[in-house]
Amino acid sequence: MDDETKQKIKERYQRQVNRGERFWPDSIFKDLIVSLAIFTLLILLATFIGVASEPKADPSDTSYIPRPEWYFLFLFKFLAIYGQIPVLGKIEWIATVLVPGIAMLVLTLLPFIDRTPNRYYTKRALPISIMALVVVDIILLTLMADVPTVSENGSKLVGWLQAVAGLAIPGLTMIALFLMAFAFKNISAKTMFWMTAIASVLMIGFTGSVLAIAPKPTATAEGTVATTLVDQIFAGQDLYSVNCTECHGDDGKVTKIEGVKGLEGKEIPPINGHDVLYTLDDASLAEVIAYGRPDAGMNPFGKTYNPAGLSKSEIDYIVIFMRYTWDDRFEMPAEALKPLFPPLAEGEVPSYDVHIQPIVKRYCLACHRAGKENNNFLMDSYENILSTGDNKDKDIIAGDPNSYFLQVIQGHAIPDPKDPTKTLIRTMPPNSQLKPNIVDALIRWIMAGMPRTAEDAAKLTVTPAPATGPAGTPSVTPTP
Ligand code: HEC
Ligand code: HEC
């Protein structure tokens, strides 16, 4: 660049500076264009993508856990982290009033405090560093907002890591920066930027480890969301099957609990009749489920009383399911009357994927899953059904009608070989009797060798020859 061009550029720059930019209309015009663009983008997003609506708000819901909008989550996390500091954490107004108040005050007074005309970044190292730290901290606190400050097993490690990442490092760095800027006035901009960068990397590292060790939200923690009535009934059915059949049976009829540790033989009122359904309205039913009947042995299911429990909407789905299934004042919508599995044709072999899994989920899983102490037979996966249980060698034997599994579902308890007056395994499910088409499907499945997929099952299916009489269900009789 020769001197002449340099001179020209400098002159042009000087002219522009002298002319200046007017706030009205120049700046306002630019602002308007940008806000119009953002507004249009929002309208397009709302029209074409939209946001899924949440279940209707319920002012009477005491189990609802309120959460701020996402752009306030960082404040929310800040308060949660601050709250665990010993002593200071108890003085709430420091975090809720003082700190935000000072921040607002500083922002308001900034034009009066910082009157330097310099715009070059090395001349503005302190404000840039502080702002960078604040922005990084806000982003990291927002990311950590979903992680509980005290983990479920009571360990405080996650909380302290969060405090280091979100409070200690940024706080101490800011104090250090201020001290350096005002106490030792000749500190270089480069040093400040390096400090900010190192602090940011440390904060990101700690946040990363918090996110890595935090428990992953499970499907149940997220909760089931169903919007149409039919979906809600199905969701309620599934939730009922897994949570309630154990004690109340798949049809709510049970009057004597069987096969449940600690409640063996306990008499309970059936929950599918007028006594319960007519006397309890939806809100009271939901409350019974949320709060349980702790004295009688029914533990609370609501999240407020049981962190691993059901959300408010999940409880509502169970109530809806109970109403439409058992309450004669409600009529089940036709679309919700779908059979549990596609009906089997003569000679057709059922598969685990299509037929057996839904049966097991509806009638057995409540008791046969991890965490139940009175049996070791896990029915939560194909592999586990075939390989667990105290009597796993005898439970399921392909083609053997004397398999324990087939005996107990047909109402034949297995006697204890050591003491024939006692039973080794009672009939299953202990509290009700499976419908004939379900028993039939289970028999066909084990007799045919427990195919897993629909294809495997199709290979085993024999189409009966018309002349040789009915094939299909093998008859199974118990051996004495
Ligand atoms: C561990 C066993 C157990 C489980 C699991 C269980 N309950 Fe209960 N439930 C009981 C007992 C015991 C009672 C009887 C309380 C009494 O006698 O007052 C009861 C009572 C009830 C009542 C009647 C309350 C009344 O005032 O008459 C309802 C309704 C009910 N349960 C619904 C449910 C639902 C829905 C679920 C599944 C989310 C469920 N229960 C899961 C044991 C259980
Ligand atoms: C109310 C709880 C409950 C339900 C529901 C239930 N079971 Fe059981 N099951 C038990 C208990 C408890 C045992 C342990 C033996 C006993 O107490 O009789 C058991 C044992 C078994 C065993 C023997 C396992 C072994 O290796 O010892 C089989 C097989 C079995 N159940 C099949 C089923 C099937 C199939 C279903 C569903 C149709 C079902 N159960 C539903 C509680 C239940």
C-alpha cells in the first residue's frame, strides 16, 4: 500500500467519523431490519414446525414440579448451587436479591462508569474478559440445569463439581481480574485474556464431567406423553399393567393379594367396581395413586412422594384407563378396543415379538422384573425369559407340555418335590386366571420351540391339511 492510498483511506475514515452515524434514523433502521427478519423467522418456525403442546395445566395439582423457562434456567441452577454452600447458602437474599441487583446496577451504570473512548480490544481487556466469563457461565449453568444438585444416592460429589464449574472458578477469576486491573495497573491485556481462556476451559471441563457422571434421564423420568384419548387409554393400560397388576390384578378384581412379598394373603377391596369408581372422583383417584395407602401396603406412586415414581400426567392416564375400562358410565372408544395381539389362525405359531411380549407385559411383568425379592424369574426380555428363574431348567422346555410355565398358567400348581403337601410354584398369575386365547398362545409358543421373530414363527407354522382333522393347539395335560 503506498502512502497516497493510505492517505486516501485515512481521509475517508476521518470524513465518516466526522459525519458520524445518527441514532435516528440510521441505527433504528438497521435495528428494524434485523428485528423484522427475526420476527419472520419466528412466524415461519411457529407455522411449520411448532412446539408440541403439554398436557393441560391443572391448578389443583400438588405434585407438579415447576420449572422456569429455558432462558432462566441458569439463574435457577445458580440458586441451587448457591443453596448448598454451608452457612452462606442459608442466607437466601444474597443470591436472590443482592447478586442480581448488583449485576443490574452495574449494567445500568456502565455508561457512566466506563467512559473510555477506546474501542480497540486490548484497551478493553477487563470488560471483555468479565463478559466472556459471564456468557460462558450462563451457557454452562443452563446445560447443567437438568442435573440434580444432590444425586439420588445422596452423594454430594455432583453438586460440588457443579459448584466448582459454575460458581467457584468464574467467581474467583473475576475477583482476580478486578484486583489485577485496579491494584497492579500495568497488567497486560494478554495476561487477562489468557486467564479468561484458562478459566473457561476449566469450567467447560468440570461441566463436562458433571454431565458425564450425572444419571441419564430414563424414559420413565421423562414421562409418557399421550395426547389423544385413545393414546391416553393405551398409555394408562401399560402403566397400570406394570405398576398395579401385582396387587390389584390385570382386571382390578383382586380381593386377596397373592405372590407379593409382605402382603401375602392381605384382603383388599376390588378397585374395578362402583364402590371405588363411583365414590372417588378423578382427582381423588389420582390422589390415592399419588399418595398410595402407605399404612395398608400400597406405596406412593406420585413423584412428590417417590422420586422414581409416576408423573402427574402418567397418573391421569391410569385414571382415564380405569374409567374407560371399568366404569360403566364411560364408553370405551372403538379404536381403543384393539386386541392385545393379532388373533392366531389354526396351526399358526405365535412369536415373542408379536404375541408373547404384549401378554407378558400385561399379565406377568409387574412381578417378574428386577427388584422383586420373592422370585428370580425375570420376564423383561426374550433372553431372560429363557434363562432365568430358580427352576430355569424345568420352566420352559421346548415341546414339553410339562414345562412348569405351561402347567402354572393352566391352573396346575407345581408341588414341592421335597414336601408334596407344599407348593413349589403356585398358579400364575397368582391373582387371576388368564383368558383361554392367551393360554392357547403361550402353549403354542413353547410347544413350537419359542420363536422370537415373526419370520421364525412363520417357518414353524404348519397349515393343517383339510383331511387330518384339527391340528393347531396341542393338548396339554398335567402329569400326576
Ligand atoms: C404393593 C401392592 C399394591 C400396588 C402395587 C398397588 N396397590 Fe392399590 N392398594 C393396595 C392395597 C393394600 C389397598 C387397600 C387399602 C385399604 O385397604 O384401604 C389398595 C387400594 C387401592 C385403591 C382403593 C382405595 C380406596 O380408598 O378404596 C385404589 C383405587 C388403588 N389401590 C389403585 C391402585 C393403582 C391405580 C395402582 C397402580 C398405580 C395400585 N393401586 C398399586 C396395594 C397396592
Ligand atoms: C402377583 C405377582 C405375580 C404375577 C402377576 C405373576 N407371577 Fe409368576 N411368580 C410369582 C412369584 C412370587 C413366584 C415364585 C414362586 C411362588 O411364590 O409361587 C413366581 C414364579 C413363577 C414361575 C416359576 C419360576 C421359577 O423358575 O421358579 C413361573 C414359570 C411364573 N411365575 C410364570 C408367570 C407367568 C407366565 C406370569 C404371567 C402370566 C406370572 N408368573 C405372573 C409372582 C407372580
